[in-house]
Amino acid sequence: MTSTAAPDRPATQPRAPRRRALAERLLDTPLADALAGPHTVDHYLEILRPDWAVKRVRGEILDVRHQNEDSVTLTLRPTVTWPGFQAGQHVELSVDVDGVRHRRCYSPSGSADHRTRTVELTIRVHPQGVVSRHLKAHARRGMFVGLSLPRGEEFVLPTPRPRRVVLISGGSGITPVLSMLRTLTDEGHRGEIVFLHYVRGPRELLHADDLAAIEAAHDNVTVLRVATREAGELPTGWLSGRFGPEHLRRALPEDADAAAFVCGPGALVESVREAFREGGLTTPLRYEHFAPPELPEMDPDQLGTVTFAASDQQVEGDGRPLLEQAEAAGLRPEHGCRMGICMSCKCRLQHGQVRDTLTGEIHGTPGAEIRICVAAAVGDVTVEL
């Protein structure tokens, strides 16, 4: 006689996941938050198990890479509340520094393919950057950071994918377009992909080994590396100089069934946009400033008094973004990216007009919401701060 008890065991194993799913649904209710007051359920879960969450998203640091002296690359494993992202989007990372929670926006540099279970962030360290300097010095495996849901719907790959994709970046603007490159290759995209990246010199190239491996493994990928300031002899295959018609022809030899993306310093973005306009190209160009362009200084006659209504403070306008002027006055407005991307600094304009420091456009009507990180006062201005 043979026994049949053992083979039947696997049929009962899914009960634990079902019980866990039921518990998560019960915790993710207004009643659970009310009973947990004054904090939310996620607050207590973070204390018990940082990798548990029902609403908020957190990420556990699995790996820390220091590619050079002024960058740090983090590989994160998000909680189950993470919905995934599209290549080109950005997330807001939050971290506690000296007891104060700080938030900054970063674009993932890893693949957005649905099979990828991690999020990679490559962060450029700025001399005055509280978050970037903290992560460079203290990020370690097992550490948890907060994550927002992915944001940004404009600077993403189109669906369906075009036959030809051109990705242009400069400096730390590499992150969103590298994510696009990795996503396309992970998807098995067989169309032509050109990756054109500008750095001051070869030593500053981030993800050099990753780019070389992708280019070697995919015959439809061309990587064009350009040094803008290197005086010595360049490695084989490197180009030199700044973006112009010759580089554009190398990146986009045929203006048909294509899509182009550029992210980087304002000067690079404006050069690419101008080249597309002057060339009369029909290829759609999506762009994202990783740093604002250099605009002419404000005419002194355009400067006035800035009033922060809620704080009952006044300062003299000096042409800087309102966020910087508010901070100089001792205020601490909520903000994230400082580049006009994340929208976390939005504030209502009560009176006056502002200049968009990304485009130079002057606008404003009473009651309109403005992004104070990229809005400078024109004349007398009052904002709800």
C-alpha cells in the first residue's frame, strides 16, 4: 500500500500568503489609521519592520557604489507598495539628517522593465547638498530611505516604441536616459539606439563599464562619448567639443520614425533644441533641464518688494528664485528637486508677476499656483508663504 498524504501537502501552502494579503487589506483602511492615531499604520510598521508598508513606499539599500569622488549609486529594494516606474520619471527620496527629514528628487538610472525588482539611483554630490553629502558619507547596506510614487509623464519613452531612439545627455543628466537605454535593451528592442553623452573628460564618465557592456552585447546600440574640456589625448572612439550639427548628424542620420530625448545642463538642452529647429527636423524632441539655463540678469527696474504673506515678512527682490529668497529670510518652504520638476514647492501667488527661470517667460495672475524654486519676482510680488 502506498501513501498519498505527503503529495497532498503543497495544496495547503498558499494559506500564508492569503492570510498576509488579508492582513494588508485590513491595515490599509481608514479605520486602521484611526485606531492607530495619532500616527498612521505605516508609522508603526516602520518601527516594527522597515520593509513592511501598506501605503507609504520605502526602499532598503542593497548596494552602494562610489563610481568617483562626487557621486554615489544606490540599489534599492522597494516595499510591496512600489508600483514600478517608467524610464525617464523621477522619484522623491527622503532621509533623516540630524533629526530633520529632507527630500530631494532623483531620476532612476536603472531599467524600468517590469521584471526588474530594484530601483537604482545615481546621485551627484553637491558641495551644499544636504541629502547628497549625507548619502555619500553614510549610505550603507540595510539602511532604509523613503520614496515617493514615480512622477513625470512627459519625459518618458513613447508606446509603441519608434524604430530609432536618440538619447542625449550631459553630466549627471545621464540618469533618466540611461534608464531608457537599459529599459529598451531589457525589452529586446531591435531598433537603432544612439546614446550621445557629454562630460568634461573621460574620468568623469559615470557608468562607463555599464555602457561598454551594453554596447558590446547589443549590435543595435551605438554609444558616442564626448569630452568637452579634455586637453590631452582621448581614448579610442571618443569625440570632442560641444553639441553641434556634426554630432546631430552622427546621432540622427535619418529624420524618420524616430524619437529623441535630451537631459542635462541648460546650455546643452538649448543647443539641441536650436539645432532641431534650425534643421527643420520632424523627429519629436523631449527635453528636461537637469540644471537651469543661464538667463540674462533681471533689469534693476524690474525688481521690487517680495512679501511672504503667511509669515508677515518682506524682502527686496534680487532676481533669485523665490525659494532661495525665502530661505535667506529664514523660512523653510517645502521643496524637493529645485528644478521645477517635482511640484512639491508649489505656492499660490497673491499679487504680481514672476519670471520662469527656465524659460524667461513672465507670467502670473492672482490665485495662480507657481513653482517657487524656478520663479523669480518681477516688481512687487506677494505669495502665500
